Amino acid sequence: MFKDKVLKGIFILQVIGLILGLIFTVYTINDGFEHLRMSWLVSQGYVPYRDFFEHHHPLLWYIYLPFTVLLPHNIMVVFYFSRVFSLALSVFMLWVICKIIERYFGGRNIIPYFLVLILAFCPIWWAFTVLKPEILARPLYFVGLYLFFRYAETFKTKYLVYCGLAFTVAFLTIQNIVFSIIPLIVPLFYIWDKKNPNTGKDILFASVAPLILVGIFVALIYFSGTWKDYYELCWLLNAQLFDLLHYTDSSVFWYWIVPMILGLWAWIYQVKHNQSSFYINTIGLLFCCEMVQRLCTKAVFNHYMILIFIFISMLCAPVFAQIKKRFVLYVCYAVLMAGLITSLIILRIGNNIQAMEKYRLVNSNPENTLVNVNFSTINVWEPKKTYYVMFLGLTLIDDFLFSRDTSYDINKYLEENKIKYIDWAYVPYTPLYFEGDEYFKRFNINNEIMHKYIRIYGDIWQRIDTLDIKTEFPEQKK
């Protein structure tokens, strides 16, 4: 498949680096541990939104539930299994994309260029191994896209039916994927208007199964008494979340402006030279819509850009394959090697051994209770004691927006439950902390309570009366 030996060498190095990073580095994204905990909570019979706070769609937790039950309560075993599970889904997604490229983007010879390009984006290296709803939604999304292209090619109704099902299941996994699906209305109506007059009937027929699935989901939400909470948490809260929670953070969108310009140029180049097709133009449309989406909703983390990276790689791969001039090829090789080196450096810098030591400590016993102020540590198997099972910033924002639990007081909660650990360091999560209203005092741990704790490791504080040996820890003096 790799006729270019230099390209093949770069790809092999990328794969080796990815595997070594998976095994030997601990580049943690706490969202992965969040969803391990949510899967455990639903395995205990708790209902999302009604019994505990969450703002994502729930399908991943139920699909992952059997592993939650079967795996031992060992945080390292669970952590690495979740990484392998996530990577397997990501590899499946890449396989589906390669099928799209092989069939609609110029054949098998384009695939190596796509693979090398996508692995040149350093966020891919950790985003593909973190257990998040997107890790399941993205493969389903590209399965749906492949089936959509099959329908556009054959006009067979079955492909549109299966396409609708794939997109619907992706939506039940993460709600915002709907904004990456909606733009397909444009090429669908193009097919209806220009290619197949029966498309309207096919759309109606293909809508039946998705409507049934969504209807079942809505019924479950309604009859479990969670409709109001679900709507507020998954839609209204998310609409304002980043402006409140990350008000001091800037969007990472502009850091990636050069690759995005290259992606646009590659699409325009193919259109100008009559090399584009319905399929390439559809990817170009999705790419543009994804950029607009990331401009309208502040992307504060690089892993929110994954679909953009994939679309860039798909659009650039056919153009990259046409390059014949040695100088231009050498420049491309140099850029790819720079991407590889950057990825390795970032993995090394971000190798957060301290984070895993904290996870080992807190997860050493399921009874280790923890209050998250910073959201840097989670006890996956901690018994549920409160509705708010995530971190203080979200608790504050939820109560500010919806007054869900006006009696919640962090100090009262710490004292009544004799919480063993506090994950605390001052971080201005939200401007609500600075309004000076007495109302917000119940979300700030007071000095009287903090004097009952001692810092033992990083941001982890332990209740003094739970220490086995009353000794002075090095960090106590800091």
C-alpha cells in the first residue's frame, strides 16, 4: 500500500510512537475517569440526571457497563483497559474512513497519505485513547457517512435506512454530534433535486427507525422522571458552560488556522482542477460547517478539533498523492517529521505520573470519599453520597442557572460525611466566584474546615483524623 518509502518510514515511526505512548506514558484527560465513574454509577442502578449530575448523553455508560462490572477494582487495570477499548474504536473509525477514501477519494493509493496526515496532528495521539462519548460517536458518525455515500452512489433505500440508524445511535452517545449531521441535509436535497426523484420517499422510510429510537429514548427520559433535569443539563447548561466555566481561557481554534487553510486550499484546488466529486464536496461542506461550529462555541481543548483534523486529512490526502516535485515533497516530509517529533515531545511533557499516583491513592479503597474542587482526581467506585458527583465548578454553575439544590453547602457536606480527601487548589473556574454575593459562600471551603485537612500529595488534602500516623508531611510547610 505504501509505495513511497519515506512515507512508509514516517508512518511506522508514528505507529511505534503511538503504541509506546499508549503503554508507557500517562497523558491523562480526566474526562476518561469521569465516564468510568458514570458507567459504574449506572451499574449500581442510579439513573443519570435524576440521581446524579451529568451533562452528556448516556449511551456510552451502558455499553461500557459490562466491563465496569467484570473488571477488578484496580485503577491501573481499569485505566489501561479503557485506553485499549478507546483505541480499538478509534482504529475501527480509521478503517471506515479508509473505506470511504478507497471507494470515493481515488482508491487505495490515497489511504497512506491520509493515515500519515491524520497522525501528524498531535492531539490525535491522546484523544484516540480517552474514554469519552465521542470515542463511540465518531465511528458511528463515519459509518453513517459511508452509508450516506453508498446511498448517493446506488440510490438504494437500505443504505439511507442504515445511515439514519448509525447517526441516531451516535446522537444518543453525544448530543452535539447532531450539529455535524445536520449539514448533510444540503447534499441530500441535491440528490433529491438532481439525481433521484424518489429520495423524498426514501427519506420518509428511513426516518421511521430513527424516530422509534429517539421516541424510546424520550419515553425512558420522561417516565423515569428525568425530563426536566435532562433538558436543563444536556442542552441549556451546555449552551452556557464554556462561557462560564472557561471564561479566562481562549479558543484553540486559531492555533490550528494554518492546517485549516491548507484543508480549504486542498478542496478549492480539487474543485478548480475538476478533480472534486459529490463526495469530496460533501466533506468540504462538513469541514466548513465544523469550523463555523468551533467558532460559535469556544473550543478550549484540542480534542474538540478532532473532526476538523480528520476532514483536513481527507481533503489533503488526494492532493498530497499528486505531488511530484522533489522540493515540495521534501517540505511535506519535513512537516510530517516535525509533527511526529512534536507529538513525542508533548507526550513526554504531559506524562503526568503525579496524576496517576493521586488516582492510585484515592482509588485504593472504594470507601475513600473525595470532594473535587479542581477535577484532577476521581474515585471511580466511591459510594454516591450527593447528587453532584463531579466537581465544584459545575455544582456552582448548575445551581446558579437552575437552583437545583439551594440547600447544598460544601462545608456542611464535608463535615456531615467526614470526607477523607479534598482535591483543592485555588483556580478561578467561573466569574460567579467573584460577584461577592453571600449566596456563593456555600460553595467556598472555609478556613475552619481546611484546618482539619493536611496536604499530602499535590492538590490532595487528607482529613487529619483519618491519618494512620500523625506525622508531618513535606508539603505541609508549603
